[in-house]
Amino acid sequence: MSNDSGAKLVADLAALVGGSPTPKRLPAVAIRGALADKRGRSDYQEPAATGTGSIASPLTEPAYEDRTFYNTAVTYKSTDGLWSFTVNPIREVKMVDGNETPVRFVYAQPPASPA
């Protein structure tokens, strides 16, 4: 349906109903604040090249040997008690991001016997 036929359809329907539809207007909004309204404008500023504070993907672990573990072993048991395993929890994992910047993940020591 083109705009011409759409406009004709609206005109035909308005003739059947008895008149042309009056467009509804939004109510005027009261002016608030101390300054008069005006159009805003800003100049583009190039972001800083360094010091963004973000991590670039992907994170990769260069060497498993760089991981450190807590000395206190923690034993986890299955809910039915049929099996269990004991591990030394990870303390820190060293990674590098996509920009070859070092990233450290330092984990809290878990409780001696998890619930």
C-alpha cells in the first residue's frame, strides 16, 4: 500500500464517519528550572590511549606452574557419603590479557570443612 492509497483510505473513512479527524495535540509542559530551554552541543574528545582500567580478552594462563595453593587441605564429601576427595585450594592464578598485561586472580581461603 503506497502513501497515496493510504491517504485516500483515511480520507474515505473520514467521509464515511462524518468529517475529518482532528489531530490530537500533547498538552503543554510547564517550564521548570532557572534556565531557559536551549539546544545542547558538545565537542568530541578522543578517549585516553592508556589507563582504561579494563581487561582485554582473551585471558590466558601462560604456565600452570605459576599457580599457588593454600597449604591447608580441604576434603569434600558426596551427599551420600560414598566418596570424597581432598584438595589444596587455589590461592592465586596468574594470567595475561589480550594486551599481554598481567592479571592476577587471588582467591579467599575456604573454610577447613565446607558445609
